[in-house]
Amino acid sequence: MSTKSTYRHTVDSFKNALGLGNQTIETSLYERLIFYIALGLSLFVTLFPFYYMTVASLSPESSLYSLPPTLIPDELTLTHYRTVFGPETFPFLTYFKNSFIVATVTAGASVLVATFGAYSFARLDYKGRGIFSRGVLMVYMFSGILLVVPMFQVIVWLGFVDSLWSLFITYLVQTLPVSLYMLGNYFRSIPEEIEEAAIMDGYSRLEVIFKITLPLSAPAIVAVFFFTFMIAWNEYLFASIFLESQGVYTLPIGIEALASGFHQVWGEIMAASLLTSIPLIVMFMYLEKYMVEGLTFGAVEG
Amino acid sequence: MAGNTTSDVATDALSSDANAEIRLEGVTKRFGELVAVDELELTIRDGEFLVLLGPSGCGKSTTLRMIAGLETPSGGRISIGGEDVTETLPQRRELSMVFQSYALYPHKSVRGNLAFPLAKMDVENVDERIHRTAELLEIDDLLDQKPGQLSGGQRQRVALGRTIVREPRAFLMDEPLSNLDAKLRVQTRSELRRLQQQLGTTTVYVTHDQEEAMSLADRIAVMNNGELQQVGTPKEVYEQPANEFVAGFLGEPPMNFFAPECVVADEPALANAATLGIRPEDVRVAGSAGEPRSGGPAVEERRADGGDPRTIELEGEAVVVEPLGNAYEIEFDCGGDSVTARFRQRPEGIDPGTTATLRFPAAALHRFDEHGEVIDR
């Protein structure tokens, strides 16, 4: 068997197994075996931490610290969750609220700014457009830790230390390059003729953006919103530096603060971590349907 | 062309049924170093179906887009119905356009697509207009479908419908049939022609397909390299091409060109021409049974008008014989120049390798000078 046909076979097997293949291609037992092993391995690597997080959050204190660790719990308990929601040890709801506010506002603002910015990168013709659009992406190449000190200076100068505003600004700056890039590419994939048709139909450029371009870009906008929300929701580094008082803590540093205590709180940490990931999972499942490609299908021929 | 006085145009523009004569005066478009359209002078008469014809990159689409307002001319003026629109935004020109790719709004139903231009206008009977248009184009049963659910031909109709529904001053069409398959294209072509005659709306239509141009146009404007080559009725541009480019661009197979030296008989009348041209259908084989009379009606006409009554002869060797079903095309090699002849019936005794005498009336001959411009006889 030549390399090419092996490759074709592999691609087709993957397509079939994922239900994407539009024709049934014979696969041998051997091929399927390899495929399932690969699938199993990747699933295990991805999902095991989640599994253990769940198990640990539900196991009683005693079994958490036993050796060897128990992977299948003998008994389940909700004690850790009660502690997490109990106001005396851990203000989970406050952290949750802070995280939610910062993430939503950042994501909303990022979508808004990126929409107009990306549209101008994709469609409008002006001097320095190329430098701008590439320069913005260049900013993203800097690792966050390099920017901590200058960013902190800026935040001090703005007087936003220990307030959620500091995070909002930082996350916006951090996510905009990618948002601009994602949306810009999507806008470019929308045939320009559709916009021209709308202009010929009597609409101004701005009206065309709102009535044609944005509705057609829903998948990209949702993806950008989700991406930005996720970054803001999970961000740890800047939050740990800019925030001081518990009242403004977001979930990641809240959980970290919990861990730095002297007592053994792994059960509670796992419970809080699980609760932190749930909103993202729910949100993704809800938004996924808007992210399907092919909204522009049928607009143009070929 | 200069028949329309300025005052006439001005009054017409004020009336509700405005004159939609489109006038391009010295219109130029440059993209950096490239001159896409060069000093174009063209008037599209009110109610006329004008086809801009030319090879790709000749500037025909750019011209259309400048009329639409989607491109701004680098120089010159464009007026519609006597009103200067050179600086007017496209959305204010009251023109509508069909794009090559149809450019339907994929998130809107067919009804939504048709309603979209109307929403911007001050019209009351929106539903009625949509239904009338949909009936006209026989898409009334598709109104609630999305473009993605339609076939290519149906999408094309919706695109046309969106153009018609708003009753614009003029229709602009950029190769609207090029994405249809051959059969549907011919069918839609005749429907389009009928529709335009019915509506009487000024239409500018861009295509590179000469057959489409011939069958649709009241007048054809042939363009090449950003320059207008000739404007005239399909008959005029075919039978009296202004230059070698037009002569060679129109006709399938295209006109044969050869040097005057190839002509067997010494004809002093041909001596001042740099190149001679003859249409394949005007060429006959001497002594062949398939030679009833030489030259089509146009040639006969020219002969009757006191044109050259002589017959020209060429010596050629048959190279390729192509049966086409309803005709035969035979390519001859005449001293290095290739001459294709088109016959109804296959002339006897002509096979690849045989030498024959080709003859045609001198009146059918097109003579061009060294710049490729036609020499008036």
C-alpha cells in the first residue's frame, strides 16, 4: 500500500467514524482498532483531570488523603459543596458574581470594538491599514508576564488598582487582537458583492453592516464572545496582581486563596473548581448551535 | 447621439417617469499605474438594452461599476437622465444591479430579499409589488424559501426579481447568466430579453459572451484594453467591424486574417491594405458542389450598393476537417496564414492534405490598415 492510499484510508476512516463520510468505505477491523485506541487515548488524557476533579469534590475528606488514591469512590458526600456555598469560609457567590461581571462586560466590549475594527480592516481602504492590522496581532505575541509591570503602572495611573475596572481594561487589551483577527477573517469570507447589492438597494454603509454583515457573521461573533468570556473567566495572572481585597476577587484567585490556607481543603477546592467550569460548559453547549458554519450558504453561486 | 438637447433632458428628469439616458463623458478609471477605462465616451439611450462586450480585463465591469457608483471615476463625468451623478453615492442613484454571483441575502427568505430594497423606498403596496414581481418571474411558490434551498436558475430569478421589484431608473447586469448551465442560459437569455422589452427599462449588461451580446442587445459596445472599440447594433458590429479587434472578437469561428500578398490574382485595390479579413461563412471552394452563391445577405447588399463585384481567390491546403453536425469547418493553410471556412455541406474531394482554390466576393472582404483600423471602401 502506497503512502498516499494509506493517508486516504486514514482520512476516510476518521470521516466515517465521526459520521462525516458521505459514502461508506470498507475499513478493516485492524484499522478500526487503531482508530479507537487513538480516540480512547485522547479522550482519557482530556477527560481524566475532569473526572478526578469531580470525584475529589464528592469524596469525603478521609478517602482524599488515602494512599494509593481512590479513583472510584466508595461513598459520596456533598459536604464540600455545602462548605463552598456556606458564607463563613468561602464567599463563592461573590467571586462568581465578580467573575461573571468582568467576563460578560469584557466579552461584550470586545465584540463591539472588534466588530468595527475588524470591519475596517477587512473592507475599508485607508493608509496604514496593513500596518495596523498586523501590528495589532503583534501585540498578542507578547507573553502576559512581560506586560505585567507596565500594565500595573498604567492601572496605578488610572487609579483602578483593586477594582474590577483594572481587569476589564487588561482583558480587553489582551483579547482584542485575536477578536479582531477572527472577525476580520470572517468578514473577508463574506462575499463583498452581498454588501454591494445592499448598497445598490439603497442602504448606507452603516445600515449594511447592521442589516447584512453582522447577521451573517453571527457564528464568528458568538465564537469571539465565547473566546473572550473564557479568557476573562479563567484569567489568573493579572487578577492576582491587580486585586487586593476579597470583595473584588474573581474565581481563579478566590480558589487560589482558598488553597493557600493551612488546613487541608482539596475537596472544597475541587468543588469550587468544578462549579467554576460548569458555566463555561453550559454556555458552550448553548452557544454552539450559533457557531455552525454555512450561514452564508446559498448567497452566491459556486 | 446629440439629438437630445439639454433642456429636453432636464424636463424629463423632473417628470415622474424620468428619462434614464446614461451618459459617460471622458470617463477614466486608474488603479495605480493601470488604466482600466480610458476616456470612455458612451451614451446609453433611454429604454435601450446596451451590452458592454469584451474580453476579460477590458474594463467593461469597471465601467458598469462606475455607472453603479461602486467605483469612483478617476476622471470624466457620468450623468443619468441629465443629472450629474459622478459624485452621487450608489444608494442614491436609483439603479439596481444583478451580480454575477447573484449576491442574494442568505439569511433572508426570497420574500425578504425582494422586500429589502422596497423597505428603503416610500412605497405602500409592498406585498402587491412583491407578488407581481414573483409572478412575472414565476417564483411565487418560492417566496418563503431561503436562497440556500434554491437551484442556480431559481437564485438567478430571485436576483432578477430583487432588481425589478423596485422599478429603478436602469438595470445594471454584470454577467448574470454566466453561472447557469448552457441550456438554462439560452432559455433565461430569451426570457430576459422579453422581460426588458416588456418593462422598457434602460439596461446595461456586461458580458464576454458574444452570442449572448448578439441575442440580447439593441446596441453593443465593444471594449478592449479599457478603450471603446465600436458601438452599434449587433448587425453593424458584426458586418461592419470598425477595426481588426472587433472583427476578430465577434463571430465563431472568428474572422480569418491574412496578408494581401496571399491573394492569387494581382489586385491593385487591395494593395493599400495591411491586413485582409474574411468571415468563414463567406469562403467557398472553387468547383465544389457546395457552392451555390458566395456571401451572405450582407455581402449581397454591398454588391447591390455598387460594391466590388470581383471575386478573390486564394490557394490553400486543407489542414483540419471538423464536422460540427449542422456544418463543416475546414481549416486551410494559405501560405502561412490559417483560413477557416464554414460549409453547410462538406465540399467534395477536400481532405487534409488536398490543395484547393478558395474564393469569395471582394465585397465580403474587410480591409484594415497598419493600425488595424478598417479602410472604407
